[in-house]
Amino acid sequence: MQDFSLPEQRRQHILELLATHGKVIATELSIALGVSEDTVRRDLKELDSAGLLCRVHGGALPATIVAQSFSQRRLLPMESCQSLVAAVEPLLKDGQMIFMDSGTTLELLARHLPQDRCLTVVTASPPVMMALQDHGQIEVIMLGGKLNKTTMSAVGGEVLEALGKMRFDLCLLGVCGIHPQLGVMASDYDEAQVKRLAIMQAREVVALGTADKLEATAPFKIAEVEALAYLLTDAQATDQMLERYRLAGICVVRGEA
């Protein structure tokens, strides 16, 4: 029987259980680890303080993604995002009407769309719009509203009203967090409303999320994971992480390293 007398051993095991099951319950941990519930609560508090999980009443959930500004996210390494871009291209067919969400991954995708692809792209993201300005075969429809400077996207009633009158073949969705039990999540309330309606108006939804977004949570739920037709992720995502999305009926595509 494994010895969990050392805090480091217990906390590592808690994180492993969290990655496997998507949540942990304090009373069950107390029995599994052979320690008191007070000890478990102290362990969860320490892991929460370190940003490794999110404490909730009675247990813990995966860590909540901390929202970063668009300019900050632009400074992050883009190798993983590039593998997602390559995975999207086979899904794009001439004549499609596509909603392209906001975010640095979607901006990168817009910059690298094949020049011979004839599409209509609807977006609320000025960076995506600017990335498409020299693409001669793509018609761009820009949705206008209040600019959310954190996400660099238009939000509000005008955007929602326009979206409600459109139908999309594909919704290319950027996610802040995605969890097989808790669903697809966003870090901003207004942004979540736009994403939610775009999903409703699309025939198929393609979520783009690097491995760090999987098993993570954010404050605002957009949809259940079953709303996704595809989940495109990078080579850092493990088979164990992805299996639960496959069991939900999602076509999972993992990019190459």
C-alpha cells in the first residue's frame, strides 16, 4: 500500500486523481489517502494557492484559467497554435459560411488560410478581420459593437442581434477552458454570450484549444462538450486527457509536435 504520510506524495496523488476524474471530493480523498479531512483540506488549500487546482465546497476542480490580455497572449510561444492551424485546414471547403471567434490562435489561423479557399468569414474580432484583409478569395463580414479590449473582440447587443440572423457551416471557437464534465468555458461574460450564440447558429462547432486549456475551468459556461463536433488540440495533450472527449462523441484531432 502506498504511503501518503508526506504532503508532497499526497498532493501529487490528488493532482493525478483530478486529472483522471475531473474533480475530487474531500471525504473520498480522506479515505483513499488514510488521513483526516482536515489534512485533506490543508492539502487542497496549498494546491489552490499554488494555482494547481480550484477549491470548491467539499472538494476541488481543475485550475481556473487566469485571463490575459490579447497583447500578453501574443507574446506566448506559437508552435502549438501552428499545429492547430494545420489541423483546421482540411475542414474548410469552398463556399462555406464560417464564424471565426476571437483570440490569438484564430488570428494566426486567419493569417495562414490557403489563398485558393473561397469562403465567407464572419467575425467580431478586429485582429482576425485585419489578418484577412489581403485574402482575395474570402469575403469578410465584421460584426460591430463595444470593443472588449482584453479579448480584442466586439461584444454587446448589436453583435448578438446580427448573429441571430445568420447561419454558419462552421463555428471556429477559441476556448479559455474545456472540461469533459463541466463543458466549454470563457473568462468574460460578454464574450461568453457571443460564443454561445455562435455555437447555436452553426451546423458544426470546431473548438481549438491547446493542452493547457483541457481540464481547465473558467468562470462562464458556454456549452456542454457534446455541442462540439471537433476538438483540435496540440501534441502536448495526452491520450488519457483526450479519451473522455472521444467518449462524448467528439472527433479529436491532435496536431503534430
